[in-house]
Amino acid sequence: MSDNIKLSIEDMNLFYGNFHALHDINMHIPEKEITAFIGPSGCGKSSLLNILTGLDSKYEGRVLYNNENIKDIY
């Protein structure tokens, strides 16, 4: 992985009951780059942002910020 990766999402899945809201999300967000999440209503943008900000911790997979699991940070 490149040294300039600030945030990594690995194999993320999110369920609301039986509803599979986020499916196998994998992405690397570089440092000092602009990143946008776009898509239609109900596609999971807010759910993903809630996870990244620590407001939702009931997901599968890993989110690393500066190579540290955010579940250990929040």
C-alpha cells in the first residue's frame, strides 16, 4: 500500500436487520486528496459516513485511519 494512504476501508459490510446496506466496500483514500461520495438516495452514503466518523460501529470489516483501526480510536 502506498505511503500516502490516510484512510483504508477493507471488506466492509453493514446490515440493518436482514437488510444488507453496504456490500463488500474496499477503498483507499489518499492524504491531501478530495474525495466525494455520490449516489442516489438510499444507496448508503450516510451510513458509510456514520461509520467513518465513529457514529456507527456495527459493521463487518476494517476501517484504518493512519493504519490504526478506528474501533480502537473512538
